[in-house]
Amino acid sequence: MPIRLIGLAAAAALALFLRTTASARRPVVQEAVDEPPLFPPEVSRPFSFGMRSLVADVTFLQAVQVHGGRKSNVTAGERTAAADDHALARLLDYATELDPRFCGAYRYTGSALPRHTLDGKVTGVVATETILRRGTRECPDDWRISFMLGFIESFYLGKMDAAATAMADAARHPDAPRYVAFLATRLAADAGAVDLGEQLAAAMEAEASEDATRTAWHERLLDLRMERHARELQAAVDHYKKREGRLPRNLEALIAAGDLRQIPPEPHGGHWSITPDGEIASSAAPRLRIRGRVGTQSGLLAQ
């Protein structure tokens, strides 16, 4: 009997020991991913002995774990949420620095890193832009990375000129959907880089193999020319209003006042007008404008 009790006690002690040991060895995801990498990427690369892609994969999997554990209903200033955002950005940045050709990690960054919060903010946008810019250099054959960069810069950061360039790079890829090029020209017009939009539209029209596609690009080219003329007229209207303190009655008044040499033709065959708000409008087509969330001006970003 005593031997049996001793055996049971020994077994219980062994089970307790094994359970304690297992708990001690079990990885704690949050604590593990919050630890900074042991070495900078420039040090890790030569010492990875040809397995830097494997090290980058492991780091990327850690980032996936962090993203999967992030709470959705948080505010921008919440401490745990900020720690998760910082860890995710650091891990994705580290993975792509260690293996710059890790194209999938760039695409994942574009969709996973920006986070909307309950108080109307968005976090991770600046870090996302930085990583995606690296991706456009290292993975030029992946149009989706340039596309994501253009979206981030236009919708969140209000960098319409940079967004137009990124979107145009994506549009030039043969595998990019047709709508990407249309969006690139619209962004170019909104940024004031109408010449870039016209060049892209003209090139796409010349390369189109189908009549319907060629017609669509010709219409977009007319839209861009309309926008360029509209801006010339708008500058004359604004100059007149600043000097006279009121809007001109019509465009002819701008010629009489010396603010305009001639009225440019409306490319679609329509006519120009001045709205009560002092904006130039066309009777044939709406102007090319995009208005996303200009975070740097509205306080939307929480970095």
C-alpha cells in the first residue's frame, strides 16, 4: 500500500513537472513578436548562410501572427493597439529588408498594416508607404504593389502627384487591369500633372488592339485636354476675382479685361460656363477629380 501511494505521488510529481516545463517552453506570441530582431538586416544577411529567405519567412509569419491577434474595435491611443501596430510594422519592414524581393510581403503590407480605429483615425499609413516604396523598386514586375502605393498616397496622404506616378507605373504593366490606367489618368489630372495623364492616355490609345478600347482611351484623352483648358480658364477667373473683388459675368469679360487671350475650345464639342461658386464647368462632361481622405490636412492619421 505505501509503495502504491509512493508510486502515485511520484507520477503526480512527474506530471506536474512535465506540465510546468511545457508551459515554460510554450512560445508566448505577443512577447516573442514584441522583441526586436537580434541583428540589423545588413548584419543578418551575410550571416544567414544563404538562408535569408527562410529567416525572412519566419519573420513574416510572426507578422501574420501579430496581425491575426490585433483587435478591431480599438482607439488610436490605446496602448496595446499601438504596441501591436508598432510590432507589425517593424516585422514587415525587417522581413522585406532582409529579403527585398519578398514581393508577397509587400502586398500583404498594403492590405494588413493600415488600421482604422473607432475614433476615426487610421494607423500604420506612413510605415506602409515606406515599405511599399521599397517594394516598387525591388519588385517592378508586380503591378499590385505600385497600385497599392498609389491608393495609400491618394486616399490617406493626399499626395496626388506621387500617387499618379505610382498608379501610372502599375498601369504600364501588361497584366494590370484596364481600370488601373484610367485611375492613373484621373489621379494625374487631380494632382495637376495633366501632361502625365495625357501622355499615358495617348500611349494607351495607340497601343489598344480593340476598337472599343481605343475609343475609351480617346474619350479619356479628351477629358484630360478638357481639364487642362479648364485650369487655364480657372486661373483667369481667379485672377479677375482677386483684382475686381467679384466674378466675371462670362468668359468674354475675361478677354475684355486682358486676363485671357482667347477662349480655348471644349474638346468634346460642348461649351464652358462659370458656376455661381466661380468654378469652370463644361456642358459635355464632368471634370476629372478625386477626393480621398487627405489625412495630413484633416488630422485623420494617427502615427
